[in-house]
Amino acid sequence: MTQTRSSSNCRLIAFHADDLGMNTAVDEGIFDCFERGVLTSTSILANGPSAAAALERMRLLNASPKRRQSPMRVELGDLGAPFDLGVHLNLVQGRPLTGERYPGELLDDEGRFVDIGRLFWSVISSGSRWIEALTAELSAQIAWVVDHNVQPTHVNGHRYVELVPGVSEAMLSLLPRYAIHVVRSPLESGLWRTTMRTRGFAAWSLAHAKRTLARRFDRLVARAKLKGGGQYFGTAHAGHVTLDSLRRWLAGRSVQRECEVGIHPGCPAQATLSEERDGWHDPLASLRSNERNLLCSSELVGLLAEHHCRLTRLGLAA
């Protein structure tokens, strides 16, 4: 990532929110953090219930420079560049855009995507059986955004589906076709300090498993000559990113110059019944307002300034 800065030793941080298009409560929280807080990036669920409205709203936001220059951003050296909009590639929630062409074995009895655990074991036990169909579905999701006259700045996976062997290769093979050069590589360090001590053994174990898969994925990203979003924080903190957890992370010796923080802001749950159909239940609904408040807080700005951090964009990756 490259961005003009006043100090050569500052850290560049992209605050990234997944799940745009999941429902109106999530969308409202994300846009609030763009306009009032320090959020710099989001990714959209192309098959999400509110995706079309959210994409149009994102386009209008990026067309208005004044709405991208809150006092908090100015204090952190943000230059007012358009916000990132990526594709949050999804094989585990809702229905496939490819319809009946998608394998029935990877759908539940209602024709919806299966959960991440079932997808993982089904794909790795089948060899290359479903790779062509998975590639077609991922391509359809990227094409949906492009067909709405928006060029994605990056891609990542819903519930870290990009780490599933087979899905990783399918996703990376598509990116040159769509002129996308940046992909999230959720390789997180310092898990003992930031996770075991604050969230316990279960969260640490899950984060450690993700890190093992992320190491493999990181090698694939490098081999494909793509750019990651920098050092990552958030694999074990969905809904639980706090000022204290960020302070612990920033105080670590392993924190690098370019970083991405994965975070899940939202407004208090107000999704309509129509948005909750087809398996679009949000397990983070009761937690999202805490992370929205964090991203809009002067305390966070103070912490970032203390650690010589400036805001950046994933789309500015070299």
C-alpha cells in the first residue's frame, strides 16, 4: 500500500468491514462508519438481500469527496481517496447466483449454501469434482458487481471461505480476468497475546487453525503475484474488536508497517423478515453496534495517533 505521509515510520492501517449487503442494519452501520468514523474499506455480498441498494449507495458515497473527509480522518492523515469496495465471495450463506448449475451436494434441503464446516469437508474430500462449478459461482459474484459498473478494488471470502483448499485456487484464478490485484490474506501473528489472554482457548484454537490455512493461502497469493492487504488482525475477534484488543495488538513487536483490521460494524438489529429469509441470520447482530461505536470514537483516533498510524486503502496496494 502506498500513500503520501508526513512521517516515514508511520503505520498504514486499512479498517475493513465485511458483509455489506447482508441486511439494512449492517449496511447502515457501515455507512455511518464511513461518514463519521475511520472505516476505509468494505466488501459486498453479491447475493445478499440488500446488495443492490448498498452498491448504489456506495457509488454515491464515493462520488462525494466532502462525505469522505470527517474530522477524524483529517487528524489521521487521510487524503480523502475513494473508499475501497471489494467482493465478499460467498459459498456459505444464501443462495447461489448460478442457480441450478451449482452442485446440489453443496446445498441444503432448501437449496441454500451449506455452512463452512460442511463445505470444507465436502470440497477437500472430493478432489477436483466441484472446482468448475465453484469457479463459476465465484465468477458470477464478481461479475454481478462489475455489471453494475463498479470495479472492485479487492476480494476476500465470507467466513474465510477463501482459505478452503480448492476454493483458494479457484478464486485466485479468476482475478486477472477482472483486473483485480488485491486479495485479503488473513495471516495473523501474535495470537497468544491478542487472543488467548483475552478470548480464551477456544477462540485461540480456531484462530490458530485459520492461521495454518492462511500460511498456505499466502503462498498461493505470492505465487499468483497478487498483493495482500498487509498484516491482518481480526481472525478471532469478529464482533469483539475493542479499544483494548487493538491496543494489545499495536503494542506487539511483530506489527508491520502495512496492516488490515477486519471489523464488523452495524446498527442495532432491525433486519426485516424478508432479509432474514433464506438463511441470512446474522450471529453478530447483537455485537455490531459496539464495533460501530469504536470506529467512530475519539479514543480510537487517539490510540492510532499514539502509535503513529495513518489510514489507507487496500486499493492503493502497489
